[in-house]
Amino acid sequence: MGATLISDINNPEYDNIRIQSNGLWDIGGEINFSQSSVYVNGEPTNAYQNNQFHILTLQSTMQRDFQFEMGKSQTDTFFKGDLAELIVFKDNLSTFERKKMESELGTKYAILLPNDIYAGDSDDQGNYTKDISYIGKAVDELQSSGGSKGLTLVNGSFLQDHGDYMMFGHNLETNTLTAQNLSQDVQLRWSRSWYVDMDDVNGNGGNISFQFNYAASGYPNTPIGVHALIYTPDNGGQFEILQTKLILAGNETIFDVNVQDLSDGYYTLGLIFQNDEYVTDITGIGKDAETTGSMAESAGLTVENISFLQDNGDFMLFGHKTPVNQIVTGDLPQSIEARWSRSWFIDFTDQNDNGGEVKLTFNYGNGDLPGTPTGMHALIKRTDESSNFEVIATQLILSGTETQFTINVNDLGDGFYTLGLVKNFAAENSDHVLDFVGIYKIDPYFIPSNHSSGLKIENVSFLYDNWDYLVWGHQTPELTLANDDLPGNINYRWNRDYYINFSDTNDNGGDIVIKFDFISAGFGEPYDAEYFLIKRNTSTDIFSEVVGAVPEVTDRSVNFVMDVSNLDDAYYCIGMNLILEIEDLTGTPAGLPISSTANDLSLWLKPEKLEYQAGGNPISQWTDASDKAFHAIQSNRESQPTFIPDVINGHHALHFDGSNDYLNGPNETITARTVFAVLKVDTDASYLSCLLTEKDSDNNNIRTNVPVSVWRAPQHYADDNDFSYHGFGAVNGYETDHHDCQYHILTQISDSQKEFEYRISQIMHQRYFKGDLSELIVFSNALNKSRRRIIENYLSAKYNIPIAGDRYNGDSDALGNYDIEVSGIGKDYDGDSTQASSGGLLIDNISFLQDDGDYLLYGHQTQFNIISTKDLVPDSGMTRWLREWYVEITDINENSGTIKLTFDYSKAGFYTLPPANVALLGRNDTQSEFEIIPNDVVIDKDRVFFIVQAQDIAGKYITIGLLSSDFMIDFTDSTAYMNAGNEVDIISTSFSVEFWAKRSYSSCTAYNSIIVGQLPVITRFPIMRT
């Protein structure tokens, strides 16, 4: 009675902890410490049982400062009993801190607490006594989060009532990964688990979050992947999955759960997917209670959900371990040629085995292999790194930057996946993979027709079996005509050839149609020509005619129907012999106007009219390019001059041996007054050897003097049987008769018109010409100085021969060698030349030619014209003629003045009409993009006109641009149509229909078939451009 456990030495009336009576601790009154609360074994009571250890908890109403004495009081009332532990806190503990302390002491001393807040500290539960923490709500506190060395619990909506709590602790100092006590669905878990003791006083439920922090747990290397909150009610029992989460980044995994789905027991972090090596760029798709991640990309592989992610817990996780991706050939079956070196380990979980589709996309650029070739690709898999890959699915890839496979997850499974190359077309095709397309029958696809940059191939009866296919591509971005690598019987071909690759599964053969589409290739309608299907011999690089290929020429394409049994994998092209040479479209030397000059052109022997031969072969005819058809012929083989290919600036010539070689004109007279020749006289030619003479007469001679480096001309001795007697002569534009026995341009003008039957080389007096002749031009009238100068500039540029009076520098290397079909207008002391034509561009003087010495000359460098997008602003929708002209102006007094530019589609080699929206384009150098030169434009049938100031195009490169239009539609397909919808109001307004028509081999339908539907009365007739 009154026995004191603790007392205040200095004040016996205060701070006593003492027994009131047997079995009761004294409470209340100023004398006792415990004026507030007393708990025995966690219960709010002062009663205890004698002779039994118990836990006494006393809380004062305030802080007490005193010197204490233990075991007796100032009145010598001594305590009698056992004391195991005494703990004194300066501050008042909250309810849950007190209960936590009582629970720990109860466990420590094996004292049963009737309402122990934490059962995890018992031997039966595994002594989960480390780092015990809690969340809870009481009258005196709301603890919303608590952490215990890797696990933090955070209240969401659970702590609603006084007495709601969760207390948790663990039993391991060191955390590792373990596979103990796991179900088949979980690969690994943290070895550290937490016992969680909880109470939901009124059963309201509510959310809390489990936050597993890797660094705080002592295991920072926990991999990203599919994680799970796992639970077991029993110490040592098997953990089960409560919730899954796809974790791709960060340093913690958070699960939000409702406490109604929880129970007292053991919780930790489980790892459903774990791969220590394939973790580079690891990512995945998945579905949980909170979110659905439907697409993910990992260094070249993108996985996209289609119908797989149906249930919470469905996921697909993937990563790789290959920093540098390459094409390799290892670990492959014979059916696969190569593969990506980078493979991905893919882990699947399909919670309810519903299956469903996913799309796997291999992107070549993202996979560090932008050059991954077109060909037959495969999705390949292996289950371990020591085995070979196997084919899961295949895809024919003809273009683009990626390969896609759509596949059901039931056909997949955990394993290593990558892209396999079953057939590498780039390796077989020597990189002919531009615009790669094909026709094929590969279940479930059937593609009977396809088109690639001018070549269209259509199935007739070839595609019969699964995996029958034909693919093709090219390597030539800019298309034009070429005359190389051809046999002697074919003059031209497209410079673009196509490698065609076949697969005829059961060797059934069957027909296809090979169509060379001239319009889509930019040429316009096919030329008047003899056509051939040609194939390249890979050993010689020379094309040869494909036997049995019969052309069918339509208004847009040249077609060949072929049985694939008669073809093989090879390079194919179209060859042709043009009936009308492209150069003939201009019609005259230097494009001088037909109105006053071409009708006076008596003879034009040019190298383009020589039939190509091997060097040294005799030539029997040189075809006259004028409309007179005065061909030069030699039927006697012994007297035929010989062919010299590409002898001067890429042009051919004939060599006359000075012994007995000559050519005769027809038995008709030509009228001659002005002669131009491009030739070279051999240094050992004989005295008075003749270039041009009158047949069987010693008159009208153009001949050498002594020495042979001098022509008989007005500047030197000449007599009345010389062509230029009392006339004019020039060499390379200089008024001289001297030359240096090199290639030069000879100009001679007679004092009057001469009429005679011509011969090249004189047989009378053995005055045979000895040397090379490349071009001979004869006019019936005397050309004034401006026209002579224009022709001399034309020949100078064509043959790269320097001249006096050079008015055109566009033929220089610095300016790009624009030396084809140089033409121009000019004015000099004795007259002018006001019209010019060059490859489809006509120029007419309006007010520019004002002073003597004013000239405008221009030329191009594109032998064959097409429609192109080269050097235009990207994505502008604009196209242009590939042919462009360099323009050089000599304006003596800088008066400028206007000229008319005419872009003539026919003379440019096109059979199509211009579009409705065009512009004049120009640039200052060959490297820049073209820009629009603002000008009014007029279109008349196949001609486009611009009126410009001469100075606006001086020193520029010009061409015509074809602008895009919102209202231009190409109905090249006979089944094509346009549905205007509601974009154009044609009900409330009158309107007209304007369209362009070109000749066709099929009949035309009525105009009103262009528009179908209910229309108001058309108040204006359609306009038809023809």
C-alpha cells in the first residue's frame, strides 16, 4: 500500500508513480505523475495482476521536470517487485506510437496484449520486428505515410475512422533477389518482405499505395519490367499476385490498392519479367487497373497493340543488348540469308489466354540500318541464345523504311525476336532498289499490277501459285535517253534500266505485260520509233534484244506481252530507233528562223546524221538534214570515207584519205552562196586539194593553197573557179584564210549565188581532200554578219573551238557547258536576225535589238527533255522541264528592251499540252534552286508565251515551271473519277466546265459525261483545248 516505484527527491508531493492498493496503480491527484492516462498491457486501466509481468504505460498531462528516486518515496514506502525495463520519453507519444511501443515490449517480454496492434513481431509470424512503421488515424493523430526500409505506405482514402491503421515491419537486414515461395507466374522477388497488420474499424475500405523504393530497399539494381504486388497470409507460404505494374523507368514501383482486397499477412515486390542482359532500351505495352500502354519502341522495334490488351495484367515487355546493329548471317537456317544482329527478348503475359493481335514494326532508320534492303523479310524467333532462329511470319517488302508483321500472340511466346532477310533484293539487284515495287500472290495478298517510275507490269496469267511474284526497281533518279551500251542495230534507250526478279513457285510460266509508260516517265507520248525490249549482258554490260518481244505502241506507252518462262532475273530496258531525230525538231543550224533562212538552206551534213560505226569503218551515205534531202553518197566501197567516232567534243567525223575518197551529191543542182564547215586538214594534204567542188567540173571549188594551212580565199590568191572569188572568207570568225591544220570553222561567201551538182573531195586533177570533216552547211543566200556570227557561235559551242566575235560563254566549264543547240538573235552593221529556236525555246526580238552589236545567245545541255522536279523547292508541288538554257546578252548601250519567250512543247519533244498554271523559272547558278520570274503568261495550244525585259534573264539559267493547281486532275486511268462533294457550290451559281483533250486511239464520249448528277442548266458551253 503506497509502495513507490519512482518519486521526486525534492518534492514528495509530486511526480510519484506508486501503487494505490494491491492490484491497482495510483492515479489522479497532484501527487501522482499520471494525472492523464494509465494503460496496463495496452488497455486503459490501472489494474494489474500480482506476481505477473505487465506493461505499464503512464502519460502525464504536461512535461514534468524533477530529480527522481527509484524504489522508494520520501516517506520510505519502498517498492517491492521486479523491474525489467524503464523507458521515459520527454514528449507525449501519440496513440499509435504508444501502441507500437507496447507491442514491441509485449513481444520482447512475451507479455500478451489483449489488443496487440502488430502481430508480426511474434515467433509464429517470423519476428518481423525491423523498422516497424505505420499509418493510422486516432483522436490525437493522423499519420498518412510511413516507411520501412524500401516500403512506404501512403494513405489515399483508407484512414476515415479513429482506429483505422496499418502497421508493418520486416525481418531481413539485407535485401536480395530470390525465387523462393513463388508461383509459376512470378520469376523473382525481393527477399525482404513486410508483415502488415491492419484494422478497418467500420469496414469502409479505401485506397492506399504500396511504394517500393529500390535504393531505400538496399537493392538499387531491381530491373525495370513487369512488377507485381505479391502476398501470402502465412509465414513461408507461397506468394500470390495481387496487382501488376509495367515499370519502364524511375526508381520505385507504386501499387494503388483498396484495403478491402488486403488482409493481414506478408507483402513484397515480385518481378514477373526479369532478364539481366536484354535490358537496353527496355520497354513494353501493357494493361493494368490504371492505364493501358498500347505502343512502345525500342531501338528499331515498335510493338503496337491491336486486340491483345484485354485484361488487367496483359503485357508484352521487350529489350535488347546490342549497341550497334548490323547485318549478320549467323544462327540462321538455310532458308534465311541474313538478319539483324540486334534481337529483342520479348516476355508475354496473357492473363486469361484470350490471345489477340499485335503489330511488330522494324524501322530501318531507328534500328541504325537505313540501308536495310528491300526483299523478302521474316519475323524470326529463337527460344534460347544457343539455337538457330526460325521463321514466324514473312512479308514482301518493296519500298519504304520499315517492315511490319501483324500477328496473334498465340503464335508467339517468350523468346528472342529479330528481323530476318529471307531474300535480299539489294544484293541481287546491284542496288536497283529505287521505287521498288512488284506484283505478287502471297496469301492473303494478291497484287496483279504495279508501277515504278515509268515501268508498269501487269499480270495476265502468271500469278497462279502462292509465293509467285515479280519485283523490280532501278537506280537512276533522273530519266532521259542514252545511246551507250547498245548493239549496232539500236540507237537509243532509256538511261534507266530495271532489275526484274522472278519467283515462279511451280514453274507454271504465264504471261505478263511489260509497259514502258512514256507519259508518266516525263517524255510525253511515245516517239515515232522502232522499239525493242532489251536486256543487259552482265559480263559485257551491252544490251541485246529480247527474242520474241513484239512491241505494241499506244498513245502513252510501249507494251510487250511476255511469258515469264522466256525471261530470267536480269536488267531490262526499252531501246528504240527514232524515225525523227530529236535534234531535227529545231530544223535549222543555230535555230535560224524558217521564215527567212531555213527555206534557203541547201545542204546540212551534220554528224548526228552519220550512222554509228566502229572507228575506221567505211561510210556509204551521209544523210542531208535539210528538207532538200541532197544526201552525199558513195556506193564504191574503195572510195568511201571512214567513220571516226567522238573525235571532237564528243562528235563524229568522216576521214577522207586524200587518195580516192569522195562523196557525190544527187544529180540535182544546189544553190549555194554561204558555206560553213567544221574540219581539219591533214598536214600532208596535197596542193589545191578540194573540200567542196562542182561534180565533174573544175568550178566552185573550196580548196587549199600552198601551204595547205591556207585556204584559197579573198584574203589570199583566188581565181574565178574558186567559190569565194571576190567574196568573203573567215577561219574561226577571223577574216583570214590561215589555219593551223587543227579543227577549225571555215566560213566562205561567194559574190553571187552558185548553182551546181556538188561533190565532197575533187577527183579531177587528183585533188582529193585529205582530212576530217564533221559538219558542212550550205545556204543559198549570203548571210549577214549577225546571222554568220550566230552560226559561228553555234558551231564554236558545239565543237569547243574558240572563235573571234564569241558572244556566248555558256559553253565554258565554269558555266556548266551549255553548248547544245546554241542559238540567238542579234544586230550588226548590215542587218539583224530577230528570231531564234533552241530545243523548244523560241526567242523573238520585240525592242531589244536597237544597236549594232546587240546580241542575245542561249543554249542548253540536255539532249533529251523530260518533266522533272530537280532543283526545285522541296514539297512545292512544282515540276519543270529538265532542259534549261543559259542566256548571255551583249547590250552595247545598255538599252535593254523586251523579247518574247516561247516554250514550244512539240519542238521540245513533248506530245502533251501544257497545264493551265505555268511560270517562267530562273536561277543565277547551276547549284541554286529555281525561282519564279514574275511575268504574264499566255498559253496557246502547245505553246507558252512570256514577254520579258532582256536584262531580267541576262546571265541566268531559265526554264518553264509547271505549277501545282488545286483544280488540276489527271484522268490517266479510264476508270478515274472525282467526287467534288460539297466543296464547290454548283447549284446556286452558273459555271463552265473547262478541260484539255489530246488525241487518243479510243473514241471520245460526250462532254456532259464529265459531270454526273443533278445539275442546273449550264449557262456556258465547255471549252475544249486541243
